[in-house]
Amino acid sequence: MIENIMRHIENGEKPMVAAYKGAGEIGFTIVSLTVSLIAVFIPLLFMTGIVGRLFREFALTLTIAVLTSMVIALTLTPMMSARLLRAAPHGKQAPWYARLTEAPLNALTDFYRVTLDIVLRFRKMTLIVAALTLVLTVLLYLAIPKGFLPDQDTGFLTVDTVTAPDVSFERMKALQNSVEDVIRKDPDVLGIGSVVGTSTTNATLNAGHFALTLKPKNERRASAVEIMQRLTTAARKIPGIYTTFQIVQDIQIGTARSSTQYQYVLVGLDRQGFSEWAKKLTAELKQDNRLSHVSSDIQEDGNAVKINIDRVIAGRLGVTMQALNDTLYDAFGQRQVSTIYGQSNQYRVVLEVDPKYQANLGALGSIFVPGNAISSSTGGNATTGLSSASTGGATSSAISAVPAVGQGRGAQVPFSSFATIERTIAPLAVNHVQQYPAATISFDAAPGVSLDAAVQAIADANARIGLPASIVGSFTGAAAEFNASLKSQPLLILAAVITIYIILGVLYESFIHPITILSTLPSAGIGALLALLLFGMEFSFIALIGVILLIGIVKKNAIIMIDFAIDAQRQHGMAPAEAIREACLLRFRPIMMTTVAALLGALPLVIGHGPGSELRIPLGVTIIGGLLLSQLLTLYTTPVIYLAMEGVKARVENYMGWTGEEQASGPSAETGGAG
């Protein structure tokens, strides 16, 4: 708007007249740019899932901002231009800073004029270049590594540890302390918290967890990835414990606790056969170099004690199952029986046997269970007898009940008199999904491997082992959202393009020239993809946001050119070639100005390296790469495609028997649209 008004002022118009004339010429172009940009975000509003929620806020924010900008550009900007803009006084030179920028712009415009005339003489070759751009964009999209969200350096790490299923708590605590000692020696670790034993953090006894806080980024030289690799190498040297490090991300998609970033869940019918297939798939995935840190939550080698109760003997002795259960819980279950309240603290009183008996399986034989009476509220008395008949096997069924000293509730019966103890193995945990047995396979993508390659590795492993149809596998968390977004990406881009075509067709009352405007998009796509490849980045969800933005930004070059060319044809009777050439030269400066402004706006996204910058950098790289290449190509391909579409339009009119007068008499002649 300002450039167009200033051009009229420099041509001798008064500021107020120039403001009216300039706003009238550029107003419809601004409306077209705004409406077509908003059209890009319409499909985003209907996306589902986590990606849809993120896109929805993004789309609404930009839509409101663009609408506000359009209102200001159509009202406040012309008014301020009429009051503030003035031409240089007659006979005086422009200020030095204006001359400093004017000379390069004039030279660049002259260069563009010469090269444009050359391109217009070789239209077929230019059309071939435009077609190759479209083909190359599709090929690059298929070939580029794809991911979901870039890994961030948030300064926080989590560490999951796992040992043998039959480990004791004391041994697990000692191994956990060994890992903690290694981690504390690292100079970049600021703080550490450790959790061991069964809890909300650890599902089983043989699992542990660390939470690490790193020093701020400006106080350490190594990145979080380098620190993680360094700690992994050091911790893996400790025998008997396996450690997995993971960087905490700002955006967490999955809610399940896992030692890795991605999960694959198997659901089956038969527990026994299902476990074998889950183990087979886990072993196959561990051999694939596209994956790392592969593990399964199936742990079936835990220690277990099986108690075989002779109910006939127990009944004859007056021992009930409830009394037996209460007694065992009193002895080994840490039953809280009271609370002692002090002046500043409170203390829980826990009932249990002497700890020296808890680690000895033979201690079960020394447990006495109340017989001949029902236990009271706290269950039975968990007492140990030093003269027990046997600590492991069953004694004779004729053993007599021994009355409890000082108790009037009946005899205390030795545990070994009616039960036998058998050592066996059992799963540490049995997981289910909707009442069906399930197993979760956790994995990370290997260094340098994209998420789509890791997902394909799992599909290949399923095919190699011949996973039966009765076992269903599916991704969860971030991997599931990635699969969903990967399938919807082409549809999302296609929906945005179709929406823009419809909006532009309505605005310009044309079926032809919306195609001319949309022909600028492949050059932006190839620029964005090449920039990502150049910087070694994946095509992530953040890069997709950049591509969506590019769809709205890049087409403004074609809209600025074509809107002027159509108006020149309709209002001034110019030939298509003359009109589009004049449009290109006249609109060259505003096109360059808006593109440079967009590039400078995206530059901080790339050069900023503070906390969370990993999420912003792909967005900036995508926008800058797409703008640079599209600017270079569309300045030449758009006028050639415009002339080609005009030729198609003329042939259609001749075939249908339409005349130029009939077309000019339509409403488009008044609005400046194309028939």
C-alpha cells in the first residue's frame, strides 16, 4: 500500500489524491492476499488429535492477526500516508540514505527487466522448468526423512534402570547407588533425584528411576545429547544393571511411563503363546540397526513362592483362609497399625516380623496361625516359634496345636503343619489392554535415523517373523500421533490448495488464473525441503507448519502480478504479454520488499539458540529456504504460466464460441477479475 501511494506521489500527484488512487489500485489485491491466506488455515481447523489442537490455536491466531492487518492496511495506512508522505522538494536531491538504497534497487530492476525479456522469449523451456519443479518437489517429499517433533535440549534428563527379575531390594539399591555415583561425577550435572522400588514411577521391584538437572546451556559446552551419550557409555560399564537415558521434552504426547521415547503395543488372546511372540519380536527388533534401546515390559522370570494348603488339615485345626491371609500380611505386608503424633512430626507404626526373617524363605515355616477361632480386627498374631517342626516341608498331620501364651483366642498352629512351600517363577507384572494380555515394546530411533525409518523397521520385523493375525500391534503416544500426521500430511496440503483455488476462483471469477497463482507453490516446497536437507533436519510437524505458512506467503507474488495484469487487460486494453510484462516490472519492488520483510521476520527463528530453540529452528529454515527459491523462480515462471493460461483461455473461448465483447460485458470487467 505505502509503495503504491509513494509511487504516485513521486509521479507528481498530491498526497491525498495519491492515497485515494493508490488505495483503489491495491485494495482488491490486499483483500485477495488476505482471504487466500486465511483459506490456507481453514482445513487446519478440522484436524483431530493432538496435532489438530496445536494447529487450531496456530490457525486462529494467524487468522485474527491477518484480518487485523488487512483492516489497518485498508484504512489507517492510506490515511497516514496522505498526511505524512511527501515527495522530495523540486530541484533537491533525496536524502543520502534514500540514494544509498535506490541505486541498488534500480540496478536490480534493470537486471530483472533484461532477464525477464530473455525468459519470455523461451517460454517452452521455462514451462519445462516449472514442471520439473513440481516433479522434484514430490520426489523430495517422498525421500526426505520424516519425524514428529525435533528433540529439544531442555536441560532435564530422565534415567530408567532395570536389573534381573529376581533381584532383591538391597541388591537393587546398591546397583542404583553405583549408577548415581557415576552420574554425579559428570561436571555438567547440576542435581539428581533417585527412586528405587515399586511405586508410581517404577512398575516392578527391579526397576529404578533418576531425574537429572543439567547446568544451564550457557554454562556448559556439551549439548544434552552429548551429555546423554557420555553418561550412557559410563553407566553401561556397571555390571548387573541396564540404564536408558532420555531427554525431557516440552511437548509430551504420550501419558504412559516408558524408558524410551516411542512405544509399540502388542495385544493378543492367549497369554502363553502371546508372550512367546512378543519375546520373538523384541529379539528381532534388537538386531535392527535402525532402532536403539529396544526393551519389553514382559518379565516372566521373577521369584515366586507357591503355598500349597491342605484344606482338610487346616479345617481340622480350625485355621481359616482369612486368618492365614491376615497373618502373612502382618508378617510381610507392612501393615500400619497405629500413628504416633509428636509435637512437630507423626510416626507410622508398622507391624512386621524381624527383618532377618524376611529374607529367609524358611521363616515361613516358623509362622504360627491362630486356630479354633476367628481372628480379630488386626488378623492373627504373627509370631515365630524357635521349636517349629520344619521350615520348608510339611510336618505330620497329627501335630497338636500349641496354645498361644497369654492369649485366649485358641491355639496357635504352626504354618508347616498344614501347608507346603514351593519355590517357582512368575511374571513380575501382567499387563492388559481392555482385558486382553498386552506387551509394550519400547524403542528409540538410532542416532541419525528418522522416525519414519524406525516405524518401517517395526513393520519389516513383523513381516520377517510372521506375526499371526490373532496378535494386533499398534503404536502409542508420539509414534501413534506421528503415524496419524504422516497419513494426513498430503491430504492437509491438498485441502489447503483446493480451498485456495476455490477462494481465488470466486475472487477473480476465473477457472484459469487461480492455477497460475498456485503454480508458485512447488518452488516454495522444493526450497523448503532442500533447506531441511542442507541443515540435516527431518521433515517434522514444525516443518509442516512452515510449509503451510509458505503456501499462504509465496502466492502473494503471483497475486500482485496477476491482479495488475488482469486490470491492465480489462481497463487499458493491453495484450496479455504486454500486460504481464508491465505488471512484473511495476510490481517488482513491492514483491522484493515483502519478501525481504518475511525473510527478516523468520531470521530470528534460525539464529536464536536459547531454551526450546530446537522447536523454532526448523520453522525458520523452512520459511527462509522456501522464500529464497520461490522468489528466484516465480519472478520468471509466473509470467510465462500466465501467458500459457491465457492461451488456454483463448482456445476454450474459441471452442465455445464466446467473444471478447461478451466476456468484457460480464461483472468481472467491473471488478478487474478474469473471465
